[in-house]
Amino acid sequence: MTPNRSKIIDQIRKLMEITNPDSGAFEGEMANASAAMQRLMDKYSIDMVEVHEANNVVVDEAFGTKNADAMFGVIKQWHWHLARIIGRITHTKHFSTAKHSESDTPMKTAYGYERTWGKTIGFYGKESNAEVASQLFVEWLNKLTVMAMVATGEYCKILCSGYGVASAYRISGLGEDHPNVWRASWLKGCLRTIENSLIDQEQERTEKIESALVLYDENLAAKWLEHSKGFRTISFGDNAFNVAGYHSGSEVGATLHIGQKAVTGRNKQLSD
């Protein structure tokens, strides 16, 4: 490891310490430290494993959970898929509360900031990893929601033009061409492409990094088995599917950046 890279990793470690809830830092300071840490990891292609290894971090220490600052009436399939991707990047496990509960912190609503009720998605692993995972999840939940909305809006314009109506949602008998199905397929294609790209990146790991990861993930899996009772950890989805929406989302997914590396992946052929 070069001296400069060692210094960068040391900076990342110090920023990670600030993001720890027990650091005493204000919420804004924690958010700024997390953002700065991600920028450094993006710029120098550094992942969590390299940071842990370079600083001789013992993988058995300080495991915990962190809920994302987002509440759901219904957790959709793409929410689970995004959480799985974030978990893959940050080496954490994702889960949901089985029942509706009150949010940990006030959230923005139509009436201002207030505590809301719903289900949450959380992450379990090293406390610093879980903290980063929860922040990444909220960031990309919001980004993908807006992107899917814009893409579906363009699709609705095409439908309205073809059927000569003002609103695509009033067209009956659309089946798999309904805007809601197209949007769900867009999100599935986008996230599937991102996940495939991460799998490709994992296959390029060095033997040294892979060895460290195996030890960490085995320890995480053992602790998660003890911790996960009472949490929902799987997703269910409907079978409605739109091929054009999937491919449109897949093209966008191949250009997105999540976590510490740019995602420049392959588009998986449809097999399901």
C-alpha cells in the first residue's frame, strides 16, 4: 500500500468514527462525515474491507442495528431489492419490523416534521457499516423514486398519445402495459442491472481481500442468525411484468453509482 493511500484510508477511518452514534457529534456533522467518507471511497476505489484490513480492525467487535429514516405503509419488492444491494455493498444484513411502529426521529410530512407510523427497513452489522447502509438506503430510495416517476411520466405521454386520452391511468384493460406495472418493471430492471454489476466486481477481488471478507461475512452470518428472530427478511412481489419497462430501467441502472464504486455493469438477459 502506498503512503498516500494509507493516509486516505486513515482519513476514512476518522470520518467513520464521527458517524458512530456514540461519537457525540451532531446529526449534521455525522451526515457531513458520512458524505465525505463516501466521496473519498468513490474517488480512490476503496471499500470497507480494505479500510478494516488496513487498520487491523477486529471483525468481532461492535455489531448493531440501524433503521433507515423512512417509513412505509407497505414495503414493496423494489424496497427489499434496494436494501439487498445496499447490504451487499456495506456487508450488512437487512430486515423489516413485523408491525407498524412510530419513527425514531421526526420525518418530513405535508404538515411539517413529525413522528410518523409505519414499517421500517433496517441494517445489521458493524455499527459503522449499518450507519452508512441506512444513509445510503434513504439517499437511493429518494433518488430512484424520482427517477422512476420521471420515466413513467414519459411512458404515460406515449400511452396518452396513442389512445387519445388525457390520463393513462384511466385507460382500461392495459394489463402489463399499465403505468404501475411499467414503473415496477423499470425499477426491477434498474436494480437488477446494478446488482449484476456488483457481482461482477466481487469476482475481481484479490485473494487477500476475499480472505478477509470470508472471515467477516461468516462472523456476521453467525451473529445475524441469533439476532434476526422476529424480523422479516424476505420479500414478496406480484407477477405483473413489462419487458419494455424492465429494459428501460436496466439501461439507466448501468449508468448509476451506489456506494464506493461506479456501477458499469452488464444487462442480464431475461430469464424469469
